[in-house]
Amino acid sequence: MASLLKFPISPVSRCLIQNSVGVKAAGCSSTHRHLHLASRQAQVKKSTKISTSYPVVDHEYDAVVVGAGGAGLRAAFGLSEAGFKTACVTKLFPTRSHTVAAQGGINAALGNMEQDNWKWHMYDTVKGSDWLGDQDAIHYMTKEAPAAVIELENYGMPFSRTNEGTIYQRAFGGQSLDYGKGGQAHRCCCVADRTGHSLLHTLYGRSLAYNTDYFIEYFAMDLLMEEGECRGVIAMSLEDGTIHRIKAKNTVLATGGYGRAYFSCTSAHTCTGDGSAMVTRAGLPNQDMEFVQFHPTGIYGAGCLITEGCRGEGGYLVNSEGERFMERYAPTAKDLASRDVVSRSMTIEIREGRGCGPNKDHVYLQLHHLPPQQLATRLPGISETAQIFAGVDVTREPIPVLPTVHYNMGGVPTNFKGQVIYYDGKSSSDVVVPGLYACGEAACASVHGANRLGANSLLDLVVFGRACALTIAEENKPGEDMGEISENAGEASIENLDKLRYADGATPTAELRNKMQQVMQTNAAVFRTGPVLKEGVQKIQDIYDEMDNLKLSDRGLIWNSDLIETLELQNLLLNAAQTVVAAERREESRGAHAREDFKDRCDEFDYSKPLQGQEALPESKHWRKHTLSNMSVETGKVELNYRPVIDSTLDQKECKTVPPAIRSY
Amino acid sequence: MSRLLKYTLNANAQKTSITFTQRIIPAVFYSKKEIPAVPPKKPNTPKGKLDEDSTNTSSTNAYEPFPNNVNPKTGEINGPRGPEPTRYGDWERKGRVTDF
């Protein structure tokens, strides 16, 4: 094939050379796409200095994006569009990323249904985050929202329309007009009921128009850090077990959340927090790991969430004794109490031994006392859901449910531009890690703060995916020189891989993973108090030590899912340990982190009283600050530091800081 | 119709370049009369012992489409079918919540 290029093509008979491999020949029009393999032949170099038993291939790019979900694809083609030679490393095919499961919409203050203003959206988001969100990042996101949605629509995303042809917006999730005083706002744009699916397919289709090199089904193992800079990633091909070092001046992490650290979660099996674990192994901190968003009624075993509307229509929760237990916890509201009250009540019932099922680890949602006609009209499709996911006939049996993880607010700390930062306590400032960026659920910008509002997550993906690409384009040029990586960079990852591949201890990976998930579900879920969390910290430490005693059965390199699941378990454990330790230390209740022993929010002032005459508490005494967690990979010990919340917006004249207040809806 | 591909090979040493017109003959050659009206169809994957009966391809669609895809109550075009997904404060479809 390469020899074909040696024959010069006569300019007279200019033609399309059609052979089985589309090689781009000089003089031909560039309508031919490089085939996956052919284009890489020229660039790759085999490296033998690092490992002789594992073939290592080196690649060089201007930028590499890890993860191809909503944020990853947006960053990847944003970079390709700007002219950078971009690689996108993903362990799944892009359209299989978990973004595809997001059905809700995207919030944007387009003002199609009524007069709207992005500053109101900004206020709502700051309030939703319980004043833990960085207001400059929120300012950036809500200001860019209309442009981002219109850009998606121009890419071909088929939003639903009003009669006039503008995008239809509906009311959703804590959005209000006029800084909370003007009633419900209609800001949520959607594509029928498959916004995430459509977003992902639109972005993927769009990205194929650019020259991004996709490394599909390559598991990124570690970042290549040199002199405090990130210079690429090392990844393993799932297909043939070859190791690839992708050297790039800019690395963008868009790997998603770590829902799978819990027993019951809505995330796919592939949501294992790879990005945040890679950052931990590189010695950098993760931010706000204790903030995990739960939903009270997720189907046991399946992880699908059942709507609160079931309880609204008359359904109620029962424990193993058949008692309608919510009457004890919330005498007036009963089953219609707020989500966190319901989640906590369910967990308390389970802890006290009144759970249902053989393991007594869930409760029942009873709907069979309602007339079937009413169920069918008010909640069409619920019988199908219950049959498929729970295997029950909703008109005769109750649905097993338990509190389920849905979203991780925590992740890799970044500034509003998408650059990864760490906090220097001495100079009290954020320091940018050169060459490393993060966006999406993996990052913590932090726009969601202590609690994420509905329909803001898809917005976060596209805005910050684009922000990373823009920042990189601003500060770098395509084809720029970059620092070298040492000959044996990534050696530790390969050693780890080899150690795991031949691990012959006692515990199979699946068993250890299940143990970790059970511990997280019992000790670091909704019900958090001092003793429970301390027990969780200790148990997770024990499980972490048990990682040395794993047993793998598959020694091969080709599609070794045992090995990959073990690597993912390592990543999950890093995330789980940081979550539980951070939760144990935070002694207040804020947003999604609710503690029984510290029920109030602890800010620098007591905002329930007038501020005059109050003295501000020093930072060590209040909790309106971000948690930064570092972890030692050898010992499993987590070290916590804190970083102040950024209250100043990008432009105080344009959008003033929202002063903290008591959050009530 | 078979494809005609022109390659102009400039042989290394020879000055006289020979132009070949190669006819690539596809594996199956149809003359005009023989082109089947209905293209040949691959047979279905054989059913395994443990496979469920997959002949019933219609899933129970709990949601009827709106006339002309326009929601009669809100006027939304190409919106989600069935009752309003956000009526309980979360995004609900068939009893399942995906956003809240």
C-alpha cells in the first residue's frame, strides 16, 4: 500500500483512485477519508524502552480527549475545528456513552415562551447549588447557554418546536423568573423524550466531519505527568492488548461520573470514574466528592428511577411489616415529603431491620391498591416499566425500591475555562495544572455545587466541552512544540496492569466490587451520621487493602474484560474512599449531603438572621468551602484540604454576585 | 455495468508510459436482463435453543402519537408523546424518571 504512493499520478489523468484502502494521494481532491489504520501508520513509533513484554506504541497529537460522551465529543470536534491534531480515546463507542440515557432537556434562557433573562437562570443555579457553586463558572455557563443551544440546533439537533417555529421550552426543575420572585420559568428545551440520545448522535455525526482520530475501545489508564505538566495519556487497546502512549500538549478529561461505586445507581456499568481516579494517581486533588445526588425510589437491582408522581397519585412506601412508615417520619406530608426526607426514612427503616426481600435491603412501593384504570390513565407505561425492570405486575404486587445514586457533583476541580486547578494554601490561590483540562460530569467547575438542578447537566456538558476547546485554542497553536516525556513514562501503569493480569489471590473482582457497593450503599448513601460514616471509612479502607488479594481468571490480552473490570474497580475504590472520607469530615447538611447529626447549613454568617452585627466565622470554622481530597494510592489514606468558594462573578457590572441566603423552595 | 478504472502507471525506467484501461470484474456479474427486481435478502439469524420468541416485534407502545405530531394542549411540535413529562416536577416517561 505504501508503495502505491511512489508512483506519481499524472496530472493529466486526474482521477479518484478507488481501492480497498482509501489512501490520500497527492493531487487528488480531499474527499477521501483516511481509513482508521492507514492514516496512523506514518505517525506511530514502536517503543521498546519502556517494556519488552508489552508492545508499546507511541503517538503524538496536539490534543487528546479522554472520553467520548457529550462533553468529550464537543471538546474533540471543537479542537479539530480549531485546527488541532486531536485524538479521542474512549473505552466505548461514542454513541454508547452514558449521555445517551439522558432523556430530560437542556436549560437555556432563550425567552421563547415568555420574557427571560440568563441572569435569572444564573440566580436559580446558584441557589440550587446551595451557594457552593462557583459563581464565575455559573455566570459563564448560563450566559453561554442560549448560544450553546442555538449552536446545537444549527448542528441539526431536532428540538421540539412551538407553532412559530422557535424552540419549545417547558417548565422544569427549580427555574424561576425575576430572581425567584416571578413564578415558574419555562427554560427546558428538549428533543421529544430523547434529548441526550439526540445530543450525542448530533455531536458524533458532526465530529465525523473533522479529522479527529478516534481511539475507540481503548481504556485510558493513566496521565503522563512530567514536571507537574500533563503531557498525554497511556491507554490500552481492548482489542489486542497493546499499550499506546498518546503524547499531547493538551489533555481533556471527559470520562463521566462514578455511579457504579454504589449498589443502586442509574448509571451504566461503564461509569467508573476513570478520569477522577487518573487525576488522583497523578497526585492531584478531586473536589467536593461527598456530594452525590440521590433519588428515593430506584428499582431494586435495575437502577431505574420511579417517578414521585406514583406517590403523588396515591401510592405509598411500605416496609417488611406492611406498615406505611412515612407516616412516622413526616406526619403531615407523609409520602409526599421532600426527596431527601423520603430517602432518609427509607434508609432508616432498612437499617433498623425492617427492609424487604431476602437481604432485607429495600422497601416496597405499593400501587396495587389504586384502581388499575387510574394507573393506566395517569401513569401510562408504568406497568411496562415494573414488568420489565422489576418483574412485578404493578396491579398486584409492590415494586421493590431503594435510594439510588443518579449524579456525582464532585470531580476534577477546574476553573471556569475548563483548566484543571489545585489550591495552593500558602498563596491562597488556584494554580493551573499546565496541559490538563476537564469537562462534563468528571469535572467540578463547580456549577452544580452541592446539588444539581434538573436539565442543567446536559448544558454543563456542551458549554464546558466548548470552553475547554476554546481555552486550548486561545493558548496554543496547532503543531506547537511540547516538552518531552521520559523514555519510560507510564511504566508504573504497565506494571500495575501486569500485576493485575497475573493476580492469583483469593477474591474475584466481582465479589470485591459487590462488597464495596454494599458498603457504600449502607454507609455513605443518604443516611449519614458520624458513627455510620466512620464505619464506612474503616470498611472502605479494609476493602482497599483487600485489593492486594484479587484473583483474576483471564490471563489473556484480547478483550480481557476481567482485567478491565479490575482496573475499573481500582478507579471506583479511589473515588469511593474519597467520597466517604470527605462526607465523614463535613459536619453540616448542604444540598445533597445531609447529615442527621448536623442538620443545618454552616456558613460564615448565619443567614437566617439579619447580617448586621454578625461576625464572620473564619474559614476553618464554617463549611461554605470546597473539599479537596488527595489520596495515597499505596496506603489508601485520604487527605483533605479546603478551598474557598468563588463568589465573584466574571463581570460584576453585568451580573452581580448572588448573596447567600437560606435555601427554601 | 462494470466499473471502468483508469490507472496511469508511470513505470520507473520506461519513457513510454503505457496506459492501461482495466476492467474490474465484480465477483457476481449481472447482465442487464438478469438483475433481480428484488435484491437478494439475507436469511434471518437462526434461532438458538435459549432464544426468546422474537417474532413479536411490536413493543407495547403506551403512548399514542399526537395527530400531526402536535401536542393538542400545548401546541408543541415533535414533542414527547403522552402526558406531559414534567407534570410531577421531574422528567417522567412510562413511570421512569431520568432527570429531577
